[in-house]
Amino acid sequence: MLSNNGQSRDGFSSRFGVIAAIAGSAVGLGNIWRFPYVAGENGGGAFLLLYIACVVAIGIPVMMSELIIGRRAQSNAYGSFKRLAPGKPWYVIGILGIVAAFVILAFYSTVAGWTLEYIIQSFTGSLHGKSNEELKVFFEGFISHPWRPLLWQGVFMFLTAFIVYFGVQKGI
């Protein structure tokens, strides 16, 4: 795919890749962690029907709008609004989207760092046979440590930057 300035850009290799990336962005960790609990506390099936209706009525149109704006402008969030609505303050929405992405990145990279720590601890057998109370003490010790959570968050960010820098050669 070529950008507006004629440079080659990485892109999606299939429609499935686009749909999977959008769904992954939309679902989020909160839905995986809390959704069963929230659904159970708020009516079960009735909550699920209302949730699906809201996704269809709000989520899908917003995602379609993002796709259309991005495809039309072939630019980043800020540049897309500047290009499609010059002289108008719509670019603020692009700025808010960028700020939101940084906030989300801070959350996800923290949790991903925790996950890397747990993967290493699992492979070394350090967590095997521990009671719930011992695991709680382990987690509290880990997150209160002065540098271990930051180290693993840094490792995750390095891996992410490495992948993004070198690109996904064949698309997602």
C-alpha cells in the first residue's frame, strides 16, 4: 500500500486481519476480566441482549467511522481530521484519540509486564503448588517491588517497539 507521499506502508493482508484487529481493539481486557461478573450481577441474559444492542447501535457505527476516516485520509488520527476538515476544530478528536491510546498503552503494558513475570515464574516452577494465600503474597510482593514491575513493563515495551519498528512484513 502507498501513502499519500508515495512511500510504501505495511497494511493488512486480509479482511479477516482487519476484523480481528478491530475486534481485539474493541473488546479490551475489561470485557474479558469483568464481563461474566457484570452480566451475572445485572440480569444475565437480559443484560447480554442490551449489551449486544448497544454494541450494534453505538460500537459498530463508531468503528465504521474510524475505518472510513482513516481510509479516506490515509493519515494518523490527528492528520486525518486536519486533512478532512481543514480549519475546523475536529482535529481535537484526533488528539483525544492519541491521548486515549497512551493511557490504554500504560494500562496494557503494565498488565503485560505482570504476565511476563508470571510466565517466567511458571516456567521455573516457582508458582507450582502454592496456595491462594501464597500467590496473593507473591503478587503483592511483586507489585510493591521497586523495580521488577518496571523491568517487565520495559521488556514488553521493547518487544512491542521492536515488532512495530521492523514491521509486520506480510500484514496481519
